[in-house]
Amino acid sequence: MASTRSWFPPLSKPLPPSHHRSLCIQCPIKATYGIRPSKEAAVDRENLPIRKIPGGGGFPLIGPLRERLDYLYNQGPDEFFRSRIREYHSTVYRANLPSGPLVAQDMRAVVLLDGKSFPVLFDVTKVDKKDLFTGTFMPSSELTGGYRVLPYLDPSELSHAKLKKLVFFLLKSRRDRIIPDFRSTYGELFDSLELGISSSGRADFGAFNEYAAFDFLSKSLFGINPRETELGLEGPRIIGRWVMFMVGPVLTLDGLPRLLENLTTHTLRLPLFLTREDSMRLQGFFYSASRHVLDEAEKIGISREEAYHSLLFITCFNSFWGIKIFFSNLLKWISRGGVILHTKLAQEIRSAVRSSGGEVTMSAIEKMPLMKSAVYECLRIEPPLPIQYGRAKKDIVVESHDSAFEVKRGELMVGYQPLATKDPRIFERPEEFVAMRFVGEGERLLKHVLWSNGPEDGSPNLGNKQCAGKDFVVLVARLLLVQLFLRYDSFDIEMVAGPAGVSLMLTSLKRATF
Ligand code: HEM
């Protein structure tokens, strides 16, 4: 089972930022309801001095191996990057990253760890995004019907715009289903969680959420309820195994000795025949359900086969796995905000819904500034897909707040978002969860929220690599909080470490009293 110590972070249950692994993890991180509006402290300096990029990993072979072990096991990503910022006195430096030499083309990268240098990764005139979605490892295209699926395409490739247009079509054609399907599916989720808490004192949100997320995505995007098909309840488990083949080499597995893991899953590709049955079952389910989108694909000029494989990947990987990680993060941070935040959210959400005649509508949601800000704050403090990559398309200069660095054509760059979005030169109290950070004046800071591979005040389009599901993701996160606080005044959680990683357990759901 994939653990929380993964290199490619969306493939694991979310970790508390401390990386502490006690049985019951208490919240070591501060979270508050409000502060005075944050000030944008970043001051761009003209004519920054060109500095040689520091770092590189030391001696050949041993240096890279040591860095890889530090990253995966000894330090974990956060401390790996932070400790080297201290060592090099720079938020831009060279480092060696996983995965192993037989699965990755190169492991050396220029890392970007502040809010000023990171956005160079969004500039597709400077940066090539080809085959870099999962970083230094790219799964075999045999897993996706022989096609390179959309997230691996650079906008300079012809299929990119066509496939992205198709995803926009899918989202637009199903937009009226999102709110009703979410409300019914997540209503059932909370019914089940309540039952779990009343029978055993706590309920595993992550486990229930996997089923809810898969059901919701299948219903809202494809109009099909998996429970009424042959797939039944098996979708999430099948995707879990399928995803292992997609990104196994960049995962860390619990229960496997480190050396063995390094020599096996991080060094070798898993044999594809092992996943054939799972792939066939997913195909059987989604192919018939996506008929209306595949008809549109042909009109756009893509074969049904190629379109289907991108849709499958985006649904099972980007959407399902993204939501699985993000929703647990969201509940964790909102829980840490405490009862004052919960009460404010409940008041705001209930009053907006009441003023919309008791209906949850887009316009009611717009009247919930604290709730909207809290969602953005969660995306800032713990971005669900924390690492992005790009390869310099030409010789470029990348600027941090203090220096400029020359990056040569072809060099790999890696941005670790959790540090870029906790840049103290941009955000006040950056390590703290401040629910109302983006309310009112604070909205101007949204351009520094980068979870979607682009600024939050920007939009995905056919020419960029920003997440096509950006608005969908923000909407469903908002709907989760709306659902939660329409039903409950407050809730409690425990983060529990077990053999399969850290789980978010709900220990109480206090029914709405006003
Ligand atoms: C919490 C959930 C999600 C997160 C955190 C997320 C995040 C991201 C990120 C960071 C990228 C850019 C990766 C890169 O190129 O380096 C991306 C790309 C993409 N995402 Fe999402 N995503 C989520 C959900 C979705 C959903 C629901 C959809 C659509 C239904 C979607 C569709 C896409 C597509 C199509 C791309 C590729 C865009 C392109 O090639 O131009 N994502 N996503």
C-alpha cells in the first residue's frame, strides 16, 4: 500500500505537515480564523546580480544516491528542500531527485522554492512540459493504449489543444449535474460517517471518501452510477492498483525495506501484464459511459481511442486521486481552525443558503467569502499536487527575490510548491493556516496561489498547462464545506498512523443546532 512518504505526493494519504509518525497525531501547526489582511511583502528588485546556481549533490554516483535517500527517507521532501535552502543561502539550487537511473532519464534538476522563481514553470514559451507530468519518471504509454495522454503533452504538440478542448467540453456539458450529484453522493457519505462514529467511535474519512469521490465523478461527469454496473464498489481499489503502475517508481511503500524498495520499485518498471485485467475493467466501465464525449472527440479531430485514454487518465488520476488527497487535507485544516472558525462558517453558509430560498446554488456560494477564502488557504498551505516540472526550451534567466540564475536549454527545473506558496516575502505568517487570508483586500494575493499549475486569478486555456479542472476542483471543495456546515455545527478529527499510512479519522460530527 502506498504510504505518505511518497515522492510523487498525490499517491498517498495526506501527511500532517510535521511528518511526525506517532499513533495519534496531534495538530502541531497553528490554524486560526482570522488576522488583519495579509500584506504582500515581496519587493521586486531591478538588476538582480547573476549568481552561479549552487548545489549539485557532491561526488558522482554517491552524491546523487545520498540526495535521493535524503529526499525519500532521511529527510522527506520538505526538510530536504528547506535544509538545502539554509546550506546554499538560496531558494534556487541544483539537486538530485528520485527516481532511479533505470526508470528516469535524468535526476538532476534546478529546484525553484520561492514564489518569484516558481511561476517560470507556467511560461510555456520558456519551459517545455513534454512528458514531465510525473516528473523524472514517465509511465509506459502501453498503459494508455500506446498514446501519450494529455497531462504529458506540451502545448506545442498538436493533440494538446484538441484534447484540452475535449476536457472543457466534458466539463461544460455536465456542469448542471455537479451540484445535485455532489449533494446526493456526499449526503450519503456523511450518513455513513455518522453511522461509523456511532458504532465504533470514529470513521475513516479517507476510506469513505474514496467511494464517494469515485461515485460522484462517475455520476457527474459520465452520468453512470458504478454501483449499478458490474464494477460495483471495486472502482477505487482497481484505480489504486492501476495508479501503482503509473507512478510506482516515484512512490514510497510501507512495509518494504528501503534498500529492497530502492533496488526494485524505484529502479525497475513493474511488468505491465500485471495490470492488464484492471485496465480492461476500467475500460469496460468508462468506454460506454463516455460515448457522448467520444462523439465530440471525432468532431474535434481526435480518434475515439486516443480521446478515451486521456479521459480515463484524467478521471482516474487527476480527478479521483486529486480529490482523494485534497478533501482529506481540507477537513484536516478546517478542523484545526477550531470551533470559532466552524461557527463562523456555519453562520455564513446557512445564511447564504437561506437567502437563496434554501437552495445551494452558484450564486449562494458566491455569498460565502470566508468559506471561499478557507478553501484557497488550504490549497495554498498544502497544495495537493505539490511538485511541478519543466525543461528549459532555451537559455533563460530565472529570478528569485535576491538573485538571477542562468538556466541552460534542456535543463530540468522542479518547483516544490509548498515552499513557494509559503514564501515569507509574499505571505504574512506563511506557515499558519489563516482561514480568512483571502477575504476582501486579501484577494489580491490569489495570484500567488499556485496549486493548478498557474495563478489562482488566471484561467486554463488551450495554450497553457493550467489544470483544466481548476474551477471544478474549487467548486467541489466549496460544496464539501457547504454540505458539512449545513449539517453540522462542528466536528473533530484524529490523524492516525497505521500500516497503510496516515488516516484522517472523524471522531465527532455535531449536528446543526441553529
Ligand atoms: C484536486 C484535484 C486536482 C488537482 C490538485 C489538480 C492539479 C493539476 C496540476 C498541478 C496540473 C498541472 C501538472 C503539470 O503539468 O505539471 C494539472 C493538469 C491537468 N488537470 Fe488537474 N488537478 C485536479 C483535478 C482535475 C480535474 C477534476 C480535472 C478534469 C476533470 C483535471 C484536469 C487536468 C488536465 C486536463 C490537466 C492537463 C492540462 C494541460 O495539459 O494543459 N484536473 N492538474
